[in-house]
Amino acid sequence: MSKIKNYINGSNILPLSNKWIDNYNPSNGEVYGKIPNSDKRDVALAVASAKKAFKTWSKTDRNERSKILAKIADLLEENLDKFAKAESKDNGKPLSLAKLIDIPRAADNFRFFAHAITQFGSESYESLGEEAINYTLRHPIGVVACISPWNLPLYLLTWKIAPAIATGNCVVAKPSEVTPMTAYLLGDICTKAGLPKGVLNIVHGLGKTTGNTLISHKDVKVISFTGGTKTGAIIAKTVAPMFKKISLELGGKNPNIIFADCDYKQMLKTTLLSSFSNQGQICLCGSRIFVEKPIYEKFKTDFIKAVKNLKVAHPNNKDAKIGALVSKSHLEKVLSYVKIAKKEGANLLCGGEKIMVKGYEKGYYMQPTVLEIQNNNCKVNQEEIFGPIVTIMPFEKENEVLKMANNIRYGLSASLWTNNLKRTLKFTREIEAGIIWVNTWMLRDLRTPFGGVKDSGVGREGGFEVLRFFTEPKNICLKY
Ligand code: NDP
């Protein structure tokens, strides 16, 4: 049985707490490892290590930092198979998906910020009448806490770590206790790439204890969090009196709006992905599908046929399109929404059941599920389920669907399918979301701002936005 350790000051060390948490393999429901249940002492050690490293790293030239980040990216790519296997085993996602998306994107995160930091500048203004120049320096801030969820474990953790260290900060990261494995492997890669001791530290443990101790530590100056809206609110409330800088990437319940004039074939193919990729466990999944009436019946027939063909299988099965959900409790939560939907009068068009995969009967598998609803305000259409369940609903008028799309507490992303330019401009202006895809989904350019509005979060990641977040501007007015 594997036992992973904390990564502190460049070494893998046993937790001082000497307490452990079972790590489950979702594909067969078995415990396959133990992870540290770190306590206050472990967190204090990691923060002290980051604080010490900051003295040197914050003054290290950006070209030197850039080289190390690029080396981390190279090593991740060289170890793609190992990382992908670990991610798939920990999370339940198809191995093919981890190889195609998760790990390559983690490498891209480091490579992107290795380049971006060499291009990152700040403003200066000359006030001719006053004979003065104002210029702004951007200093790294100090110790940063990076807290990430389980759905895209390495992908999302490195999306935070890379810009934080590129800008000269030092990090203490806490991955989700459910998916700690690739974060553990990352430590060794960073050491091999020459990242100085203490620049990155990783502590494992429970959110409520280890995570809470980390964000509350007086020497942690910045918190970059991705996870549920409820947890985001708890973190914001905890750290507000300490005036820490905070970025929150939270839940979503995204509309997928389909007009009859769209490229139907492309829309159908992409909608299948935006509904069920990663078992529907992506904050950007389009879980509320609104279809214009003239094509509604055709869409319903074609979509259900395609959904029934999605192969649910063990993550190592090459044909698996859907693997296991991340945990038993999460599977139970997702299944409970099928019951809620039935009570609310929804029409179960397909799926809705747990699946027994032969040879892996204790795994957390579920059928991809489509619910036809009549009311935008029903619970299954308003609450984030974060699993392989989507709702579909017809609409007739532009303003009607726009109202339904916006009538929700979340505002992370939206997809729009149409070839009408006037409508595109209207919808992209009026949809309340941080990210809108037109005639596509999940096409990402790392230079763009990423994040949500309303209860989907505060702040933006990506591009120069996040480099600004991880630096403190200082304005200097120089009279000549
Ligand atoms: P959680 O909010 O439960 O957990 C996220 C992380 O926070 C985990 O590492 C967790 O640790 C930790 N945590 C929990 N409580 C605290 C606390 N009090 N103090 C500090 N840390 C804490 O989210 P999930 O892991 O369940 O992830 C699913 C959620 O993430 C969904 O709502 C999804 O929409 C959202 N998400 C948002 C994205 C975005 O970019 N907007 C992207 C991906 C997911 P532990 O696991 O040990 O509890």
C-alpha cells in the first residue's frame, strides 16, 4: 500500500501529526494508499519553509525563474504516462482523458507562465506640466496558499502554482484529500528541475482542518482557491478580518443555448462533450441545455441516442468515454438528484442508475443521465450537481431563453450555438458569465481571463490578470 508524504523544503517528509487518511481508488472502491492528515505543526513547518525561501526567490531574476518553470514543463511531459496513470487511478477519469487533457495542460501551465513572466510589465506615465514621472513596480507578495479541488487535480493546482512562483512568491499548496497523488509526484519533478528548496511546499490533509489552518496562518498573505461556492464563502469569512488577498474560483451551472440555425452536427458532437466529459465533473460543463423549439424533438432523439452509446467503463479501458465518479459519497449525492428530479416531475429520458462494471462491482459508476424539465426554477436545474446529469428544455423566444439562462445564482460560463451575428452580439453582451463560448466549448487560450461572476467567484486567473493578482503594485512619483 502506497503511503505518500508532505513535500516541505525540497524533501518528502512524514507528517509530524503521524495521522493518516485512506485514499480510495474510485474505479474499484478499494483503499490503495494512505495520505498525511497534516496538523498545525505540519502547516507551520511548510509556511516557515516558504517564508524563508521567499527571501531569495523574490529577488531571483525572472529569466532564471522562467528557465526553471520551463524545465518543470519538460519533465512533466517526459513523465506523462506515470502522471496520467496516477491521476486516473486517484480520480476515476478515463486514462485516455488524463493523457490527452489533464497532464499536458499541467505542463502547458508551467510553460505558459515561463513565457508570460518574461513579457509582464507595468505602467509608467510622464506628467509633463509637473515635470514628473510616475512608474509602478510590481513586487511578489510572500507566502501564497493554493487550494484546489479533485476534478482536475494537477491541471487546476498547477494553474495556481505556476503563476504564483513565476512572479517570485513561494507556495504552500493543499490538494484535495481525495486526489493527492499527482501533487505528490510534482514535488520530485520540481526538485529535479532545480526549483530551490521551500519555493513550493505541499501539505496533504482535510480541508476543514489542514486547509483551514493554512488559510488562517498569519504568514500566508495570499489565498488562491478553487472549489465549491459554500467552501469559498467559509474561506472568505475566515480571512476577511486578516485582510489577505484572495481569489475564488467557485461553482457553476452553465447554460448551453442552442438555436435552430446552428451547425447542428458540430453542436451535437460538442454538446455530448460539454455534458459528460470527466463524468460531468467540470465546473464549465453545460448542464442546463436550452433548445429552440423547431429542432427540439430532433435534438432530443439524436442526443439520447448518442448518450446511450457513451461507454461507461473502467478508466483503463481504451473505449471508456465515462469512468468512475470520484467518491462513494459524491456518487450518492449525484444519484440523489435523480430522485429529486422525479419528485419535481421531470421526465427521465435516459440513465439515472448506478452501474456495476464487471470485475469492478464496488466502483463508483453511473449512467449518463438526461432529464427533460418544464420549469427553469426546479432544483435539478438550479443546484450544481457536478456529475453526469443534464437537463433539457425547449424555448421559443430569444428574451425568454436569455432570462432563463441568467435566472440562477451562478455565472461561470455559457455556450451559445447560432450563426446569427446580431443575436450573438446581444447574447454575449447580456449573458451573466465570466466566459462565453460561441459555437464551441472549452476552447482555451491561456492568455485570456478565466473566472466567474455572481456566486461563481471573485477575481480572474490566467494571462496577465493572474500575474497582477500575485503581485503588489507600488507607485513611485519621481519629480525631475
Ligand atoms: P470543495 O470546496 O469541497 O474543496 C475544494 C478544496 O478546498 C479541497 O482541497 C478541500 O479539501 C478544501 N477545503 C474544504 N474546506 C476548506 C476550508 N474550510 N478551508 C480551506 N480549504 C478547504 O470542492 P470540491 O473539491 O468538492 O470540488 C468541486 C467544486 O469545485 C465544484 O463546486 C466545482 O464547481 C468547483 N470548481 C470550480 C472551478 C472553477 O474554476 N470555478 C474549477 C473546478 C471545480 P478537502 O478535499 O480535503 O475537503
